[in-house]
Amino acid sequence: MKERLEYFLREYGISSKNGFLPETTPLRRLDDPYYTPWEAIIGHLPELVANEQARSKIDDLPILETTNLKLDAEWQRAYVILGFLTHAYIWEGDCPSEIVPPQLTCPFLSVSEYVGLPPTATYATLSLWNYDVKTPSCGLAEPENLSSLHTLTGTKDEEWFYLISTAVEAKGSSLILGMLRCIQAVVENDSRTILSCLDATTTGINDLGIILGRMHEHCDPQIFYHKVRPLLAGSKGMAAAGLARGVFYDEGNGQGQWRQYSGGSNAQSSLIQVLDIFLGVDHHATGGSEASPGIASKNTPRANGFILEMRKYMPRAHREFLAHVSQMSNVREYISLPSVEAGIRQAYNNAVAALVNFRSIHLQIVARYIVMPSRGPPAPYIAQGNRMNLATASSASLAPAKPWEVEKRHLTGTGGTNLMPFLKRTRDETRDAVVI
């Protein structure tokens, strides 16, 4: 059975060893000399951004074709490079650029089509395909054993922010097989396997929370909020930053179009969404379904509004996997049967409680890294500037002179949500999935 499930996962580009992370470590560079111009810039990107030289360097690039990319790992590497360069180009300096030049647009559209992702920096750019391993024998679930291939600021804080997510994905890899086993066990009415899988799911989710709770070890809230977060902003809902129409992706020769994309967000993690699907959590309040709280039927999508929108920011094969599992998921329906043993129902509720706790940890991190910094001026060690950043863009009003005063009124995540109400609803909807 394990072999059959592993084959099923491979069909969707998922590793039984690494989950939604690649089976092998992402490429450190594209070896083909043709792509040296890209590699030369990405290799020095933090310095170029800090000195406001990234745009001019990118403007000097030739328009490279993607025909030399052959392996999936090469396409993924190209996607990471172009995502970082695009965000550097848009957000460098005091004023964002409304235009992405053909040097980025043309290859980025081609690469994005291949990997099934939008041409912007997504969760895949930052965390799934952007890491290296220091000691392979120690595994990927220890963030201190990882390093980011690229950052925009060159800070340990930005790197650690990405690597915590990478480690969470690695730790959660075993959960994926277990959830599929549990779904099959429901079909076979194998109560022993169901109980075992639910217990393992609870333990696994708790382990994810432990890793997530380590964010503070190397990521300073002030540096994250004032230095890193502005560069991760999307182009959607950013009128206050000067991007009322989003960003024009210039394809050259008078061609191109205005596009608006959300920024990279943990809501783009397929792992967290598959946990919701497996447990039958219905995020109806995030936009769409008016079904009873916590109840997800086969006729009602288990994720609506923003959460469903975020699937567009996942690799194509991964979102197809989520769609498939949505059709298979049967655990909550089974748990709701009166004949189910009390111990199995309790095991299910324990798994739900673990996911609620995971989301509570995430809420605490958001409070520390976004809410609290938004309520006052930058710390003295944060370089001052007049930059119109994501904090400012989080409000439709430009009346207040200080960006933290603006965002205090209307906190928005890099993905584009009204941050705290959305996260609290998501957690509460998870809690509603408990079966009494």
C-alpha cells in the first residue's frame, strides 16, 4: 500500500521523503553559461538593492530565452531567480516601479507557464525552492541545518523567516502519507489504522508548531517589519503605494499588460491546506460558503475566498493534488457517524485541537512581527527613510505622515488580507470542526 501511495504522490510532484519540497536539494545555480547574466545579479542582489542599483543592472540585461532550461530543477531555479529580481525591481528605493521590463517579463512569463505559478515571488520562490542543506545526514526539519540560497536584504532575519517555513514543510512530509492512509482506512473501515493515523497527525501538527514557534530565535520583529516585509509586498491592493493598477509587465514591442498579484504568504503552503482538507475544516467565513460552521460537504469547496485564491500561487501539480484529495476526503464524515468509537472521535478532535494550536502560534507571531511594530516608530537601530512601503500601502488613506500610524488602522498581510480578523476567523473555523 505504501508503494501505491508513494506512486500517487509522485504523480503530483510530491516527495514521500520531503513532502512538497523537491526530492533533491534545489540547484544552487544554472550551470549553462547562457544564464550567467541572471546569476551575476542574483549573486549580489542584497548589495544591489541596498545601494539602489538593482534596477539599472536589470535594465542592462539581455532578454534571455528559456529554451536552454531542460530539467524541472532548472525551471524551478529560473523561477526563483526571476521572482527575486522582479521584487527587487519593483520595490527598490523610495518609489516602486510600475513597470517590469522585458528583460524580466519575457522569460518570467515562460517560466511561470511551465511551473504553473504566477510571475511574482511566491511561497515557492522564498521557501520551497530556495534552500540548501548544510549537513545532509541531519535532515531538512532543522532550520539551523538549512541556508537560503537568496534573500533581498542579506540579513539572517530574512533567511530565518524563509527557513522556518522550509523546515515546517520538511517536518510535515510524513503527515501527507499518513493522511492518505487514513482516508483509505476509512474506505476499508479499518478502525485501528484510522486511530493510529489520527494520533500520528496530532503529533505531527504539534511538531510543526514547535518549529514555527522558533521564529524569534533569529528573526528580529523590527528588521522583519521595516526592512524585509516591504520587499515582499505584492502588487495587488497597493494603490496607496503608487501601484493603483498593479504592475505593467512589459513584453516589448508595445505589448504587455497590467497585472496584480498577492505577495508571498504562508497561506500558499499546500501542507497547511491539505491538513484542512483532511480534517474537513470549512473556511466558509473567508468568502463564499454559508454552510454550517466546521462542516464541509462534498458539494461545497472546503476552502473559499482568499484561501482558495491562494491555490493559484501553488505549483500546478500541488494544487491539482489538493483538488484530488478534496474529492477523496472522508474522515470528518466518518467521525460524525454515531457508530464510531469514542476513542477514534477523540483522536480526531485532538488533531483538530493541534491545528487550532498551530494557528494560535501563527497569530502570536503575526502580533509580534506585524501588529506591535505597526503601533510605533521604528527602533533606533532601524535606518530611517521616507519609503512608501507595505505598511503605508495597507491603508487607503495617506493622511498620516507616519507609515506605522497608517497600518495601525488597517493591517494587511503580504497576501492581501485584512490580517488579524482573517487569521482569527481561520483559527475559529478550525475549532468549529470538532465533532461532539
